[in-house]
Amino acid sequence: MRLTEISYGTAQPIEGYGPGFFRVGGHVLRGACLITPWDAGPWGGFADTETPLAMAGRIDVLFVGMGGDIAHAPKDFVATLDAAGIGVEVMSSPAACRTYNVLLSEGRRIAAALLPVGGP
């Protein structure tokens, strides 16, 4: 079997996650986070549609990690982003992290809005 090293270019993948945190670019982010190929920082949760909407035209899909389990995102949140041309894919946060990294390595126009898995 031939293994190929994954290249993310200048983008930073999600390096890890744990109870209440995500690690991106060597930095630990606590709580809900919004991660893009060009930045990573806190996210205000589903009440914060402004931050993802500011990415309209720069991303095609926003992966929404719902924490440790799959749940439905609020319909108005999804509808607002959909109207701006941003597709929303809802899954657990671990699955969103993995999917984000795979598509990031392919150079896709993506971002991830993540709720933490468990935590103190």
C-alpha cells in the first residue's frame, strides 16, 4: 500500500479535540468555534448567523458539529445560510472535524462551526 502525505497548503487543519476544546494551528480554542481555512476563533452559536454569513462567496459549505451526538440545527439558522448560498451539513463534531480536514486537503471552499464534545 502506498501512503501519500496530506498537504493543506497554507490552511490549518483541525489537529484535535477533547472535552470542551478544539486544537487548530497549535492553539487551543475553548467552547464553540468557527474554523475556516484562513482563521479559527470563537463562535456565538446558533444566535450568531452574522459570522458565517460574512463568509458568503468565500465558502460553499459550512459543516455544523453538534457536539458528541447528531442533532438538528435550528431551521432558521440553516435557512438563513442557505439563502446566502452557503450549504449546511449537520453532523456530530467529531465527524465534522474529520470531514473538514479531508475536504480541506482537497482545496474545497469549506468552514466548520463546532459545538464542543462534552466538557467541564
